Amino acid sequence: MEYPNPFYENAFQHIRYLAEIGEILPTNANMLRIQQIAVSFLEGKPVPELVQPGRTRPQKNLPPDGEFDIATGIYTTGTGHKLKHTHRSTTDCIRHGCVIHSPSLHKMRKFRTNWLMDKNIMERVCTHGYGHPDPDHIAWIERTQGKDPARKALIHACDGCCK
């Protein structure tokens, strides 16, 4: 990939380093923020925060599938977001697979779960930083809302890790 100037290249290398050591999640949003940072820097303006306020940093001790606390009903995603008021485990979770209570053995199972609040979709963040819709969540959307909403939920920036 060619960068418009050397500062962009250094910024991308820096963001990849921060992702490797677990300081930030290498999401598409953070990659876009690099452009803002580079422009601010080149124009002599204050550099904006790289990690978005309220965004939880990945926690290395969490399993990729996250953790569900039965006592409180709180699910902590693999990236550290805490989701309250999640549904209780049902026979549907066991029969069809459930990203929270009974994840199926799909190929993205080792990727960390991450909740997209704006889209109401659980995604799996691959090692390259791309968020791919979780197959169990997409299957639930299709069962409960139909094929069209499931197709819309599948639209994402992709590097091929979910194929």
C-alpha cells in the first residue's frame, strides 16, 4: 500500500504496534482516525485522541468468546465491553448456537467478540483488525427477523478472514 506522505506510513505503523501490544483495537474507525491525526499534525492543530472516549481497550485475560456472568446477567465481550440485560440461556441457544451462551464451532471462533452498538450486531475482530459479523448472531437474526435483515447485517469491510 502506498501512502500519500511519509507521516501517514509512520502513523499506520504506530497504530499496528499499539494494536499488537493491546493498547487499542485496530478497528476500521481507528484506521480512519489516523488520517485525522495526520492532517491535524501536518496543519499544526491539536492531535485528537486515538482511543475513542468510552471505548474499552482489549483485555488480554478475557477469552475470545467473552464471558457471561450468570449471577448478574452481564456479558463481557472478548474486547472488554460489558453488555447488560442480555437474554437468558434457552433451548434455542443450545439447539442453534448462540454467540453469548453456546457459540458454534465456526472458523472465526478464535477471534474476539465485539458489540457494535450502532448496528446492534455482534462481530468477531480478526487479527488484522477487521470486524466480521458473528455467524451465530447472523443465524439468530435470520431466524427471528428474516433473510433481508440478515443480509444487511452481513455487509462489512472485509479482508477475507470470514470466508
